Amino acid sequence: MGHASLIDAAAPGRVLTGGLGPLVARLRERGCTVVAPVAKDRVVALGEIESADELATGWVDIQEPGHYRAESTTTGPFRHAAPAAPWKRWLHPEQRLVVRLRSGSARPDLDAPGATVTPIAFVGIQSCDLAAIGRLDVVLADDEDYRARRESLVIVAVACAEPAADCFCVSAGTGPWPGPGADIVLRTLDDELLATAVSTTGVDLLDELGPLPEVTPAEFAAAEQRIAAGAARQTRRLDPSAIAAAAAAPDGPGWEAVAERCLTCGNCTFVCPTCFCTSVVDSAALDGTSFERHERWDSCFSLDFAHVHGGSVRTSAASRYRQWYLHKLVTWHDQFGESGCVGCGRCITWCPTGIDITEAIDHG
């Protein structure tokens, strides 16, 4: 899915002397809905923008277990870590209509709406979230609605130089340099943006912006140094031996210890960029003239998610946390050939009690 990379992303590109304004304008001229980080209610969130003036330029965020704060303190672009919510909702919506039945004739009419595809452009997506899209490409490969949205996607990624305390993309092997899947890769240098095209779409976009200065080797090296320095500041790590030990003790006491803090609220699953679980909800008009089936996000922390005939198979908080943790870090490898965690740190930041997925499960 998406656009094949044609150019080495670790290569000099061009300086966006006009910032992101001309690029955003060009994407909109192409008919794209542009999604980018925006500042809303003192949170770096994601939203659809009409101009680069709406970007969360100059905003920095402080993310710690169970704690988030964002402030506008600088003038530079992309000074924040991963936005509060993931980008997946534009590819895998929170809720979508699957089928509608209408009566009023001898036989009901079947109306399966499918995806109404409007081209989308992600501007400013960081390496962890770009990797998450790659994970969803595998998981949702047979979902026609997802594929239709994904094939229209243009991706302008940014190499992250300002990780939060909860970030661990280096340990997860997903950053801070964007991997495959982008059309353009941005690097920041003071208040400048250096753009490298890595697909035919990216080449065309930069060419359409007119003559732009070439990035000098010194500028490129300085930008790379900033990214490397940010990577070196990351302290959280996923420990493969600790994960293996947790998997080997499915009935160990450590799960109960975590469950004493876990509220089973599902925050971690809803902010996770790779969680994909859904449920189906049916509704009917009171007069019996129509019936609708919707698919909506669900969470393995919900008691009803594991409900089968006779009740739920995971009634305790410990069993539900264990299901999420082991699927994300262990059985995802068995199903899809890689980890379900991309190191964005959102589950740590947005857990009300600050549970940290990188901490070992202590079974005593």
C-alpha cells in the first residue's frame, strides 16, 4: 500500500524557504484533506487544516507517566513529540456504517455504502506513527474501506528531534528517522525545514513548489546531529528478556500487582496507534422501516469485549491487562511478524495511574 520509496531518505534535499505554507496549499489544490498537528485546548492534537498557520508551530510538550502539559514557548516547527491522539482515525475511523437495510417494499433494499474516498495528506507525522501505519497495513490488508483510504494517502513525515520522556522509538526500532512509507521526509534546523523527496509523489510535490535552494552538506549534517542528540536522550527501553519472562508466567503474581493500579479504562488502547479492535453495533428504527449496522472501536479492556455464551472469558483486570500486554509485545509477532508496539509512549502518558509498558512485570 502507499507509495514506493525511490530515493534514499538519508540524503540532502531542498530548503522550504516558505515554510510549510506553499506545500500545504499545493496539497489542498490537489484535492487533499490535510491533517497535521494543531494546538487545541493546550494539547498538541491532530486536525484538518486549511493553511500552515493552523499548525502547532512553537508548541512543546511535557509527557510523563500519567501526566501531559503543552506550552507555546518557541517559534520553531515540530518541537513536540507524538501528538496526543494517533493518526489512525483517518484510515480506520472510530465508527463507520457497514450496512443499511430499508423496508417499504416487498423485499428490503440492501445499501452497503463502502468508503467515500477523499485524498488525505498527513503532514508532520513522526517515525513512530509512520511505523504504526505500516503495522496497520498488514493487519487490515483485507479491509476494503481501509485500503481505499490508504491508497489515496500522501505522507509528509518529520524526523523527530524533540522526544518526550515517555518516548522509546529507538528501543522499538521505529525511529527517530522515518522508515519506509513516506513521500517527503522533513528535518528541522533552527526555524528552517529541510525536505527530502523519497517517492515519485514527493518529487512531483517539491518540483511543483518552484525553485528551492539545495540543502548544503553542512545544513544536512547539523540537522542529523539534532536528531541523533534527541535519540540519545531517550531513556526508556523495551527489555526482550523481561517480556519473555512475562510471557512465560501467564499466571504469575505480577499481573495482579499491575491490576491493582489498572482501571481497565481502555485509554491505552484508544491512544495506541496500532490497536485495531472493533465491535459491531446494530440499530433499528422504531417503526421498523430501516436497520443499520455500524463498526466502532472497542477495547480488550472492556468486559464485554471477551463476552461469549455464558459470560466474559476475561473477568479480572489482571487477565485483561495481560491480554493487551502479551498481544502487543509477544503474540503480535506470531500473527503479523513484528511487534505491535512502535514506542510512541502514549499509553504511558495517558494512563491515569501512570502504568509503564516498558517496566518489567515482577513475578517475585
